[in-house]
Amino acid sequence: MDPQHRKRQAGFIHLIYLAAGSGSRFGGDKLRHPLRGKPLCRYGLEMLLSLKDETGWDLTVVTRPDAMDLFEGLPGRLRFNDAPEKGISRSIRMALDALPPDNMPTAFFVADQPFLKPDTVRSFLMGCLSSGRGLGCVGAGGRTGNPCFFSSRYFGELRTLQGDMGGKTVLKRYTHDLFYFEVEKEELCDMDRAEA
């Protein structure tokens, strides 16, 4: 059995961690900001590494060149966005360009959600795979959030995003193909500002 067929049978997902933001709203280096004894970005990263070990899915991280030390020894693909001021769309394209041409779906995660629970993520992604839908996102009380799931048929539209337009722009266009997964409100908390 060829590797691609094996991936399809197993329900393979490419995990993508977007950690290249400049932290302009945050007022400093958000990735390194200490939270309960470790850098903010490590919470999501460690959760994804655990999920990678459990499932055999792969991991791609897009970060800034000056944050290389935070991801040293990463067992996955590491790409450097040297122009984060051009917005999240650039990081999305870089991540997609790094993937093998196997047409497996992706799940995008952001680096400022330290309270997202591993069980939540696992249930969400398994729900996406079993739903038959091409898109997925978590949400609380009608407010959508990250992570987001995309089948490969939406990669072309993701590549057309510009500036700070993220994947939710695509989700809003195709709500008929969206798997929505309700989570606790606290899990959606993102650290956009240092006072948070």
C-alpha cells in the first residue's frame, strides 16, 4: 500500500502552527512573553507535539527568523517568515508551500492560545474528519475561533488571501461546508495584549 493511500485510510491531517506575528498590538515579543514559567508560544507547541506523537500526523511551524531558538530541535518543518508585517496571509502561504503534494487536509493553530485543551483539539479534529465537511472551526456562543480545518480543495482560496486576512475569510464564504465545534469560552482566549 502506498504512503498516500495509507494516510487517507488513517485520516491524516497536516498540523500547522502560525507563530510569526510581530506582536504590534501586544506591545512586545508575544512569543517569548512569560506565562506561568514558560514562553507563551510553548503551550500550543507542546500540545501539538504531543498530538503529533499520538497520531503520526506531521507538523509545520512558521515563525520569525529571530525566534529560531524557541523552536530548536523541532521534529517537523520549520519555515521563517522574514516579513511578518505583511500579515498572516504570508505565513499561511508559506505553510502550504512547505507541505508535500498529497492533498491531505490541514489544521491551522495560532501561538497565543495557551488555554486550549488537548482533548478539545483531538475531539475537534476527529469530528472534522468524520463529518465529511471540507471546513471546520471551534467556537463558543456563536463566536468562531482557532484552530481551523481546511480540506485541500480550499488551499487555492487560502493562497489568494492578502495582508492580515486569515482563513476565517474562507470559512465565511462556505458555511454550508463547515463543521462547527463548540468549546468552553476560556479556551478561545487569545493573548492579543500584554495586560491579558
